[in-house]
Amino acid sequence: MATNITWHHNLTHEERSKIIGQPGATLWFTGLRASGKSTIACALERKLLEQKIQTYRLDGDNVRFGLNKDLGFSEADRNENIRRISEVAKLFADSCTIALTSFISPYKKDRDSARKLHEDANLPFIEVYVNVPLEVAEQRDPKGLYKKAREGLIKNFTGIDDPYEAPETPEIVLNTHEKSVEECADAIISYLKEKKIIA
Ligand code: ADP
């Protein structure tokens, strides 16, 4: 633990938002593997950037190549994975960027910690539940991982031998077995406009 450290202030978030012209936020995508988190976050990132809205996507697998390459998939490592992502997303949101995080984030308490971190700093936190029945996720299985998990080749696999705790009161629910990628991305954009996070 570091001691003898103090927080160094400069601009408030409000001052920064005024200068940049957008407040920033974290959109926290959660859902089973293959529910569509990355696909929708990518489509949304592109749409927002095309409108010149500063956006950055923190992707589950991508972050494990760098920042979190020392972490595995045990419960403790998943907690630490989410803790670090929460802190990084908060920094992006504080910089007035729209941070899109796409991680399974199966445990409610981890998502609640991420929310609290943002709320304590007065930064918008929007939980996006990317919902799909397990059977549909298994049929999609774009990386063949469900098949491997069913064969016992991958342990601690969410939905198979590890739980997924569905959000109880997410800001946005996207049923990806019923709506297209385009419709899901547009539903998020409507929400952001309604909340005045984007113009
Ligand atoms: P996750 O990031 O949740 O693991 P991915 O986005 O990597 O999921 O994979 C989702 C798969 O489901 C992709 O192959 C995508 O093309 C497909 N898919 C089908 N319909 C949808 C939809 N409505 N929204 C998102 N993905 C969809």
C-alpha cells in the first residue's frame, strides 16, 4: 500500500466538460459470452465517432493482452480484472470520453462496485444488459468456446460451470435474439440523447 500520497487537483469535471463540450460517461456492457457485447459496442463506437463524439472501447479480451495480462479466470482474478477496468473506465469518463466496456462481468457485486466508483465521482454509469438465452449464445459460439467448455476443456466458464448474475435494474436491456445489432446500437444512442450525454 502506498502511503504519503495526496490527490493533485486541477480542473473540475464540470469545467473540463464545458471546454470539451460533452460530459463523458461509462457504458458498462454485461452479459454472457456471445450475447453480443463486443459486436454492439463496436457498432456503437463507430456510430459515435462518425458523429465526432469522443468514444473509446475497453474490450474484455483486448485488455487481457496488456493491462491485465497477469490475470486468469478464477473468481479473485475476475474481481481484480473488473476492479482495474472500473478504474480505467472512470478515468476515461472523467476525461469526458464515452467509455464502452464489454466484459462478461458476471458478479453483481463487481458491477455495483464499478457503479459506486463512478457515482462517488459524479460520473454517469450506464449498465447495459446484453441479454440472450444461453441456448442462443451456445448456438452462436463464434469462438467455439462453449463447445470446449461443454467438453470440459475450459473450466470456470460463465453459464456452464460458473454463474452469471443478471442485473436487476440495468439502465438499458438489449435482447439480442430479438433485435438487430443496428437496432441495439440505435437504442443506446436514443438513451444517451435523452439523458443529454450526447447532443
Ligand atoms: P460477446 O462480446 O458478448 O462475447 P460477441 O459480440 O463477440 O459477443 O459475439 C456475438 C455474436 O452474435 C457475433 O457473432 C454476432 O454477429 C452475433 N449476433 C447475432 N445477432 C446479434 C445481435 N442482435 N447483437 C449482437 N450480436 C449478434
